Amino acid sequence: MCEADPVIAGIPLDVSVPPGPWLDADPDLMAQVCLNLLRKAATATRGASDTPQIGFTVQEMTQGGGRIEVSDMAWEFTPIAANM
């Protein structure tokens, strides 16, 4: 999916996602949320760094739900996170 998007293509992506399905959400909507976050990170880092990089982390929260964190290397390691 990311390789086909011209905004994200060519930027290294570091992915950390735990095994197993545990998020009860619409897969199409979650894909759109993740793609939007990745595109924002790609836009921020592409013009601000000679070596752009994006991080994508999913965590299961102990109190239930999950956390998606997308980080870019624009100025510092600046996470953009969505708690669910």
C-alpha cells in the first residue's frame, strides 16, 4: 500500500506491530487512518531531512484498546499518535 502512494514511496518505514489480531475495528477505516498518518509524516520529513524515515508502531494498551504511533525524522523524533 505505501509503495503505491507517491507521497510515501521511497521513504524507509520502520514497522513494529505485535502478532495476532486484537483490534476490533473496520479494516478499511483503519487502513485509511494509518495511510493518512503515514502521508502526514512523509510530507513533514521529506522536505526537512536529507535522510527521511518514518516509524509506525502499534501497541495493545493494558486498559483495553490500542495505540497507533507514527513518527517522522523531520526535526526530531516527533510522534503523532492516536489512542483508541
